[in-house]
Amino acid sequence: MKVKYNEYKHLNLTAIGKDIRKEWESKDIFQKSLKNRKDNPRYIFYEGPPSANGMPGIHHVMARTIKDIFCRYKTLKGFYVKRKAGWDTHGLPIEIAVEKTLGITKEDIGKKISVKEYNNACRKEVMKYKDLWDELTLNIGYWVDLDDPYITFDNTYIESVWYLLSKLYEKGLLYKGYTIQPYSPAAGTGLSTHELNQPGCYRMVKDNTVVAQFKVIRNDKSEFLFKNAFGDVFFYCLDNYSMDFAIKYCFGCREKD
């Protein structure tokens, strides 16, 4: 049977996109591309999950286009490529958004609102824009399984991560390291670069504090301060109380030295 391709006398990309989407959906092309390669070698793809609590942007279109290229290429090479979508639901922005909406703080959880109610509110907030994400996915022709995604707040996902970490530990591949991170005393957690870009995170302040530095004299009285130190030990004084303490302490050592 001879198939004739549609001819477009005027290039209307929006109309062409809608036509292609309608064609693929009516003939279930994505599922057929999987079905006819079911017994072939597998190419595993788990999408690095976006967060559905934010609006999708053009940069997401670009990233997903690149992902789709690899999956389609492997499909054309004969592999069975079952693309599994995912949703990233962990993060301080969700908690902040929920607390703003409910008018509460961390201290109110368990008092004004139960932990269960708070978690349910977070689960709802984190999937706030899922419908927009799904529509974008279909409009750009990104082939991925939206019906059975992995979601990072599901116990199945969390337990699988802990299981994999346990296997890495058993093989001696985990080590303890130290990093310097921004920290939120209110939330009691470290902050990611994404969280540090939240509105209102930074503000201009004027600081007139004088910072004084005092070197500790090493003797019997101060020896305990050097127990885990590398090199010299100093006091940094930011206010009158610590200044007075440091002066008395340091000069007290000097007087007795």
C-alpha cells in the first residue's frame, strides 16, 4: 500500500506538532515501538526526575529533547527501551511553600497541625503542576512512561535507595567526608544551591561589628584547647561579652605565663 505524506504549503509548526501528536496517540505508536522489541536486548532509562512543584520552562524542553535522542537512537538500533518517568519530591522549597500557605512554622508541626496532615499537604504541593508537565511532555513528543513513574516520596523508592546504599557499604565503597554547606537553623538542615536561589533568601544588611582576633598562649591551663587543633588557636570576638571573656582569658594566661 502506497502511503502519501501530508504536504504543508504553509509552514505552521504548531499545527504540524498537533497533527503528529494526534497521529501518534491514535495509533499508539510509542507502545508499539516497545511491543515489537519486547524480546530484544534492553537499554535501561530512568529519567533524572524534574520537580512538579515548579512550572516547566524552555530549558526543560532542551534537556528532554537530548534525553529523547538517545532513547530513540537505541530504539532504532533494535533495543527495548522502556522509558520510566520520575518525579523529584524532596526539598526544602516544598516545606517552605506549605508553611507559607498554611501560615505555620516548623515549631507548629505536631501542635497546630499533625505530622500526617503536614505530610499530606506537602504531597499535594509537590505535584502542583504535574498536569502542565504531562501536557508539555506530550506536546514536545517526548516518549516516556507517564502512567507508571517513580516518585521519590514513595516508600518503594526510598527503601530501594537505602538498599543500594547498604550494598555500597558492604563493599567498602562508602567513606565519611566533610564539606562546608549553607545551613538553615530554622529548618535544621543543609541548603542546596536551588534553595539558596529562593526569593527572599538574601538581603542587604549593614554590619558595624568590630571583629577582634586573639591568639591563645599555649600553657598548662590552655592545653585542652589544642587537643584536636592543627597549629595555633585563636578566639574571634564579635560582641562585648565574648570580647571581655577573651581579653580576661588570654591576658590571664599571659599574666600567669
